Amino acid sequence: MNHLGTINLETKRLFLRKLTTDDANDIFYHWTSDPIIMWVHGVHKSVEKTKEEIGNWIKCYDKKDYYEWGIELKDNKLV
């Protein structure tokens, strides 16, 4: 397998891209604060915890075998 890492990908409706700490509020309120979604990994109690986790992902983006995308709907820019 030829790994390419977390590269930008685009479809007609979606844009897949690397996450940034600017995404922390959206991720926290739509994902990491939800106990149903985060039941395995543990709910984040604050946006700061989500920013910390995003920071860990960002450190790994240089690795060609690392994949962690933000999925953005082109119509409303939600991550």
C-alpha cells in the first residue's frame, strides 16, 4: 500500500481536510461533548480538551500512514 497521509479530498458535496484548532468549537459541540458518540473514548468536558486532542492529531499529520480528516459539508461548512 502506498500511504499518502491526510490529504485534501473533495467530492461534489464534501470537502475532507486536515483539522485545525479553529475547528475546536464545532467539534466539541457536535461530537466530542456527546456521550453517545464518545462512549468509548470519553466525553470531552471542555473546548480546551478538544483543542488539546486536535493538537495531538496535528502533530501526526507529517506521517504518511496517519489519517484524521475533518469532513466539511460544502453547503454549510460544518466540521
